[in-house]
Amino acid sequence: MDTLLELPLILFTLLTQLAVGLAVFAALRQWVTVEGPSTRTRNEWIAILALIGVGVIAAFFHLGKPLGAIRMLANLGTAWLSREILTFAIFGALAAISLYMVYTKAPNGRLLKLTALVGLLAVFTTGMAYTGKALDAINNLLPLVFFMLTVFTLGPAVAAYFVEEKAHALLTSILFPTLLASLVVRFVVPFIWLSGNAVMNATGQNFLASPLHWLHLAALLAGLFFVRSGKNIPAWLPIVLLVGELLGRIAFFVLVVNSGANLGGVY
Amino acid sequence: MTRYAFSVNAELCIGCSSCGMACKNQYNLDPGMVWRKLYPLSEEIYPHKDRAFYSLACNHCSQPACLEGCPVGAYTQREDGIVVHNEDVCIGCRNCLRNCPFGAPRYNEEEGHVEKCSMCWQRIDEGLLPACVQACPTNALTLVDLDVDDVSSTVQYPPGFPYRPDLEPSTRFVLPVAPKIVRRDV
């Protein structure tokens, strides 16, 4: 796949998963500490809405006929892509209501929890939409695992910009194990692909030979070094993790081999 | 009932690409677009390079992954099994490209939509053969009715073709006979 051709989806998936991550940790903080209205909280929800908006606009550029996008809800019965559009539309609407509530009165805990849950459901549908039957290496639950790891990496990392320093402990208590799990999963999976069929093997080789993959792992490793329990998340770290996830996402879209590319060869 | 399918006889195929050219001519395909393509078998499968081929297009699966995953419902399946793609409904999201393990749907960047083999259903409805089948000079590519014709000596998942019983591709294959190599002592 051509990187330029896939760029809109790379941006859509990454930005919306960051938005969901922020919404999840906003709801979690509200649940644990009961935050009152503050400028930081408002800015966070503005950021969430902006990320969804930019992500959705980017996704339009992926379509050959963007004006037909509304028809994407036509096959909710069997197409995960239709379900993805629906759940993200609901998530966007709930995020807009949450922002309104955060602006006008104290954040509503139930609403924030519902928004976060719908956001996670939306990421679930994205994970299912990318289990393409032509992509042997990811025709399983791996896309869902990868995307959830992104949510729980970028969510607490970027939320550090919107919370008081005393709340960093809550964020690092989630971020550290997620970084560890992400590093292990993303390091091991390409080696497992090597023992699969020819198409999976080619995907594994692509990843192991790609600087995109190793730079992604390096960003996760940097996170593990600098995220310490009881200490603040350094201001530069979320940017490093975001760039790492972006490189990893490009690898996901560009390096996975399509089964149809091997017709006539040994499978 | 009728269940149409392509039958590809790799023993008879001489790799002339008449099938692909006939398809292009029939639909006046844009430059670079191919709905039917010739795939040479790798030497791990057949010992002589570029001597055995599969002529492949859409396999008109019984459980088409393209149809299941299409968010706008651009794909439909006729009662005779032919999977039809409607270019006017397609919005070019390319989800079917991720879902078809056989590489059948092709993206036309100029037009902003996906295209694929329709098994020439309009010709079939008029009692004609698909253009590719009609053009094959060796009868390597034929149209069969899986509910009527005897296909017991053909295979559904030959080497060089993805094994996807969950999709039930309709295409049937006759394998090329391994060559007898005669060497002359020098």
C-alpha cells in the first residue's frame, strides 16, 4: 500500500484513538477524584472534539467519492466499517455534550463515563474493521489489541498536559504497565508472523527490516525509562510517544502484505 | 438451480493473455486497470519457469467477503452466484481490497471507485459466454455450472491459490501435469 494513499486513515485512526484515550482518562479522573470545573478540563474536552473533527475530515480524503460518505451507514448488518462510522458519530455527539456540560456546570460523571465507554466501543469497531480477510497477519484480534494499546498509551500521556501535577500519579499507574505490555506485544508479534504462512512471513520480514517499526519500539522504550511511579510525566514525553505511535501506524498500514500479492506463489 | 463458476485448466493454458485482453476490450477498461490477470506459477509449484499459469479474476465466492464488508452495499449476489459490483454506489473506501484474499477488486484512482469482474452477467443473460471464456483459444478457461456439470476431477484450492474455505470461492482448477524431463547425454 502507498503511504500517501493511506495517510488519511493513518491520521483518522490515530487522532480518534487519542481522543478516546483522553475521554477515558477524563472519565477515570472524574470517577476517582471528582474534579470540579476548570480551564484545564475545558481545554481537554476542546482538544478531544478537535481531534475527532480533524480525524473525521482526514478520513474524507481517503474516499474516492467523499460526497457519498453518508451512505456508509447502509450496511450496519454485516460491515464493521458502517458500525465504526455510527459509533464514532455517537462518540462525537457525546463528546460535544460533555464539552457543553463542562463549560456550563460541574462535569457530569455519568455522561463522561458513557462518552468514554462509547469511545472504547468505537475503537473496538475500528479494530474489527481492520481484520481484513486479505491481510493474513492481522486477520485476527491483533488490530484491536494494537489500537487499544494506542488508546491506553496516548490517553494518559497526553492527558498530562490537562491535569494538575498531583494527578500524574494516576496517569503513570496506567501508562507504565501499558508501555510495558505494548513493547512486549509489538516486539514479539513480527517474530510470530515469521512462523506463519508465506504472506504472514513476508509481513514479519517487512516489519523487522523497517526503521518505522524499530523507531516505534524505541519511543515506547523511552517512555518506560522516563515514566516513574510518583513522578511527573515529562512535558516532551507525550510528543515522543505520539510520534512513535504515528510511525507504528504507518508501518501497520504500509507493511502488512495482502494475500492477493502472492497469487501463483506458495502460500 | 444454477451456480456459475470459472474453470481454469492450467494444463491447457498457454499464457497468451487473450482472456485478459478480451476483458479489457469488452469493458473498455482504463489504462492500468485489469479485471482478469494471468499469474505464472512459481518454480516451487511447477518446475518450469513461466510455463504454467492461472488466469484469475473474481472468484464469485459463495460467502463473498467484499459484499459482507462493503459499508455502502455496492456489492450484490445474484441467485446464480455471480457477485456484482455497482460502481455508481461505490464511494471508493477500498475496504473490499482489504477483504478479498484473491486480489479481485481493483481501485480506479481516476474514477474514485473500485472495479471488478462481473462474469459478464449481461452476456450470460443473453445466452452468450463471458468475453474471457469466449476468447480463450485453447478452451483452458471455461464457464461451468457447479450444480449441473461434473467438476469432480477439479480442485478448489490448488497450490498458488489462497486456501479460504470460509469464503467458498467458486473457481475450479485443473492442475498442470508435471513435465517429464528428458536429458540427452553430452
